[in-house]
Amino acid sequence: MVETIIKLEKAVIRQQKNAVLKDVNLEIGQGEFVYLIGRVGSGKTSLLKTLYAELPLEYGKGEVAGFALNKIKKSNVAMLRRKCGIVFQDFKLLTDRSVRANLEFVLKATGWRDKKAIRERISEVLEKVGLPDKQEKFPHQLSGGEQQRVVLARALLNAPPIILADEPTGNIDPETSFRLLELLKDICDGGKTILIATHQYELIKHFPGRVFRCEDGAVKEDFSFLPQEEEAVSTSGEELESPEGEPYSETLEPNSAAEVPPMASLEREEASHAPTLETPSEEKLVPEPSEEKSADETLAETAQASSPDDNENNKEKQKEKKDDKSPDDLLEFELI
């Protein structure tokens, strides 16, 4: 039996104190390849941020890699994020240092101290994503597809069981997008759980997986991408012909009334499952804000926090300190 690694029950996804998605029930098993689709502003990004505790889960229940999202302490958020490799659409690479230094920065931030082990791990993940010879390149020297592969390598550094990818193909061309999805599929075949938010439905046709759609404030599994098979029976009660041309002797009949629970029973059952908090059910759903703080701004704030301003420092002094970022700065918002 496949172990559940991501689970949400009657969850309310909120952004800036507004409910974006309500009554979210989601269950994903270890090693599954899953898509999250929907229009811009439908809540995809907010849902992913809730899964890695960037947004708090205040209503409902949630569990990711053994961490209870509705009860998680701030001190445990960094540990949760080490279980989630996060791939951003806008890359979030440190532009003032090489690929090797970008990856080294993350490893040191997550507790790696052995220099030899760090070098070996960096070589391993770059080999995995097909960039073994790009260690000394800077981000601006790479194509968009190569930068996204570096981001994926960064997400793989600590071998997390889950990869959360937010529009990973949004800034790369179609051909490169296919190669990236092929790589993600290979990683999934190795036992990782992959959850991809995307609006590029063509990718789903070529790399099938389970699909969940964010729409009208709800999240529902979408089966429309499954291969269409010819119906073997008719729900209208019409006779169907067998392959030999002979009509089937049986027709489908609707369920008997005895199988339908009494309305009073349904009402009692519904009441027993009703959420105890009234606030979520009364909230008005709003589209996911388009002006929310981006991942760029979050990383920038984290990086700036590593160099406190002195009241007497001038601009030249600040420039000299721009590379003095401490690995501890990413513990509150880890990239992996």
C-alpha cells in the first residue's frame, strides 16, 4: 500500500487574511506524479506555500512528510522544508556567485560542514540534471533552461522525498520544458513525490499523472486528461451490441431506493462532519492576490537580514558587505 505523504482535510487556504480555497481535501501518496492546474489567481501558488508552511494553515488539518501543518511550531518549519525541494518559476539564484557557490551556500545553510562531502554532493546533483561542467558559471552565463536545471539541482541537494514545483516551465521555451518534465518524471520514478503547478496542459498529455484543478474556490481531482475509452455500457438503458453483433440481454438499471440513505440521515451525517469553526465557512472567497510578495522579495529580505546596517555605514561600506551573507539566513526560508 502506498504511504500518504501529503494530506489536507477540510483545509482553508488563506492569503493576506482572505480565503482563496475552502474545504480542500487532498491526498497524495509517496512516489506519485501530480499536477495542480487552474487559472492565474485560482490559488495554486497559495496551496503550495501552505504545504511548505510559508502560509499558515489556520483552519482544517494538513500533514506533509509527517509534519502537522495546523500545529507546526516555527522552530520546526526549517525541518519541514528540508523534506520539500522547492522549484520556483523565477529561479531565485544568487546572481553574484557561481553555480557551485549557490549550491554550496544552501548546503552550509542546512548543516553541511565537510568540504569534501559538499563538493561530492554538488557534483552528484549537477550530474543528475545534466550540468556537470557548469559549476563555475554564473547565472547570467546560463540559458533559462540551464538556470531552471540548477534550481532543480538545488532542490535535490538534501535528497528530499517531495519536490514542489511552482510553474517550473513558465520562463523557458517549449522544447526545454519537455526536457525538464522528462527529468522530473525520471526523479519521480526514483521514488520522489512530484507536485507541479502549471497552466501548460500540453505537458500533461505527454507526461501523464494525477491532476487536481483549482477552480471557484475549490480543489477537485480532474479526470478529463485520462485516455478516453469507449463506453462498454449505456446508462440510458439502451441495448448494446456485443463484438459478435448479438445484443446484450441485460440493461443497466438505476440504484434502488433502498440504497439511498434517508434525508434525515444525510443531514445528521453532514452535521457530524461540519467544521467547528464558523469563520472559514462565512468567509468570502477572493482570487489569489496578484501583488503578493514574490519569492524574489522573500529571498532578498532573507539575504539582506544577514548584514545588519550600522547607522554610520555609508553606501560604499554596504557594497563591501553584500557578499557577507550567512548560511543561517536561509533557515527561516529554505530553498530546498
